[in-house]
Amino acid sequence: MPISENLTSTHPTPEDWESDSKRLSGDKIRIYDLSREMGRDNKDILEACDHLKISYKSHSSTISAEQADQIRAYFQHAPPT
């Protein structure tokens, strides 16, 4: 088998990278993904993190699934923006 054919058949695609990163991250989610999921601004999620004492550096920080659940619950009890 030619080398180029072998590389083509085993070279991961961008879809593979995306599924691998989701699989490797396990129970973590990026803050900006959570904000998109919830239909909220990043700023709203960061304010909730501050209120719930969840540490972060920026909207691209990852948080645990448990912390994401805390934020979802926070917004279920908070008035919509």
C-alpha cells in the first residue's frame, strides 16, 4: 500500500477531533457552550458563577457537570433577562 494511501485512511478528520475532545472532556463543559445551550449571554453565566462561588478565568474556562447543573438551577429560580 502506498504511504499516501495509508495516511489518508488513518488521518483523523475535524469531526473526529471534535468527538474526541468531547469524549476526553468527560463531565466538563465550557462556559460559553453552557451560555449558548441556555440562550444566555456569557456575562450572565459569569455573574452566576460569581454568585455561586464557581471559579473561572474567562468564558472559555471549563466547569464540571455538577457546576453546570448548579448554574442551570440558579437560572430556573432567577427572573429571565
